[in-house]
Amino acid sequence: MFGHSVKLFDLFGFEIKVDASWLLIAALIVWSLASGYLPQVLPGLGQGAYLAVAVIAMLGLFGSLILHELAHSLVARRHGLGIGGITLFLFGGVAELVDEPRSATSEFWIAIAGPAMSLLLAGLFGLATMATHAAGIVGTIFAYLASINLILAVFNLLPAFPLDGGRVLRAWLWRRSGDMLEATRKASGAGTVLALGLMALGLFSALSGGGISGMWLVLIGFFVLNASRAAYQRLLVQDGLRGRRVAELMTPDPWTVTSDMTLAEVADRVMLAHAVSFAPVVEQGLVIGQIDASRMREVPREHWATARVADVMAPLTDADLIAPRMTAEEALHRLSEGPHRKLIVAEGRRLRGILSLRDLMGHIAVVQALGRGAPRRPE
């Protein structure tokens, strides 16, 4: 989901990170406050003062977003879910759940915690605003943070998955049907409808003279649309692989080569003969390396008759080997995070098979075609 994230600090055991895109939104917030909002509500200050107040208000928003996501994370931890960290990015923040909630009840409480925190912050900043009579720099900052937290709470409660309101909707649907996947499909559909509506409204506003505010609606709608579809597809993948082990999905007894074979022999006898572009290098029953078409292309073709596999093969690392008992979900994570699209399945160094991204995606496609979901009952 994210590009380049930088860890800032740890809070209650969670890594707090900032994506590079947050710098853009932070700069836009400071600019809009310093050039538009603050001169209207605090006339007579210098440009430097407006800039300083805008930075303080932006940092207040930064803290509010962290507290919103921290609420999600603490409740998720209480319900036994792992959290990869909290990351702020272009359109707000996200608590990175390692697992999906195990029940409709936990889904509801995890989802509602964030908006509840934003509403609490809006109330506290509202009380602080009244205490200062909304006067001066401090009162203005409090008023801004009260309104922005209220907006965050209301927006996140929209019934569009994967927004918090969409997750509440999923929890309700899941509770009624007992089928998490079907509940996610319907909540994702609601997210798609809302996203298209936001994009249409934003486009109409931009064409009617709304300018940048209309374009922001289009961008937010586009983000919700992509996030909604991606979240549902991710759950389909998890559902399709649930309960499967690498040994069930791998290609067993793959074609292999030896280190003393020439590249010409590999090309003719293995790759072309059996329509494969990858082969483990095996000696005395043990895997010692791997070779693929891309490494062979690095050697001029006129040298293939004399160049040996040992000269160009890639040595094995722990990241290239997986055990047959590894879960399919873990293997998919390894494939998606690493540079290779194929992993060697071995016990010790004894070859058992090859697992590719195509193997996993093919299995998921068949599961979806057969309609073999794995619904989980609510608590």
C-alpha cells in the first residue's frame, strides 16, 4: 500500500511511521492554513506568525491521526490480532492489521474505536475552545482541531469499506449471515458506490468552479475505490489459501540440471524440451543453486556451448528455500516480498518441488470458480 515509509518512534509497542506522501499533505495543510484560513480568523499577524501557527495546527492534526489509529491498534491487540505498525500517508493513516478479525464482534469494536477517539478529541478540543472563548492563537488552534477531528470521525463513519464505517457495516452483515467473505463483498460494493459518487460530485464541483476542492473529492473517491477493491481481493486470496500447505500446491519432482552441464544443454534438453524457464541445480540429491533464462541471457549465446551452469547459477540463500509444511499464505508473503517468482521447496537441502506465484494464483482461481469459500461463524 505504501511507498517509502520512515519510522519515527514507538508508542505502546507499535511502530509509528510516516509515508513520503504525508509530506505532501502536510505541506498543503500548512500552506492552506497560512495563506487562507488563518489570515481570515486572525487578522493582523505577520506571515511568519501565520506559518508558525499553521505548523502547530498541522502537528495537532498529525497527533490526532496517530491517536485515531492507536485506538484501532489497542483494541485489535486486545482481541488477539497482530499489528504491523501505524503509518500516516496521503489520505490519513492506517493501523496495519496482520490478520483479519476473527469474529463480527471483534470487527465491530476494532472499527468503531477510531471514530470514537476522533469524537472524543473533537469534544475535548471543543471544550478547550470554549474555555479560551475561541480567542487568540490558542483558541483558534483548538477550534481548528475540534472541527477537523469531527470531520475525521464523520468521514470515517461513512458505510464504505474499507473505511471504519464500512467495517462496521461488514460486522453487521457478517453477524447476520455468518459469512465473512460475502459480508466483505457487500461492504466493498457499498464502498464502490460511495467512491463513484464522490468522484462524480467532485467532477461536477470542479467543472462548476469549485476548483481544488472538487479535485480533492475526485482523488478521495479514487482512493476509496481502489482501497475497497484491493481489500476485497486480498481477502479472496486469503480465503482461497486458508488451510493449505506448500506441499499441496507445489510442482513436485521438477526438472533439474547439474552444475557441469553447458548452457546449451540446459536450453535444449531442459528448458526448450519441457517448456520451463527455471531449474534447480542439484548434485548428489542436494540443491546447490538455481538457474533461469534471465541469468542465461547474460552470457552471449555463442559461449553457451562451453559455459557451464556452475559459472552462472545463482547460489541459494535461506530466502530461496521453503519447507513443504509452510502455509500457503506464508509462502505467498515470501513471494510477494522477495525478488523471485519461484521458490524451491526442500527439506534440508533435499529437493521436494517448486512453488511459483502461478501455482498459488491458479489454485485461488479454481477455488473462486467453484465457489468454495470458507465462511467463519460470528461469535
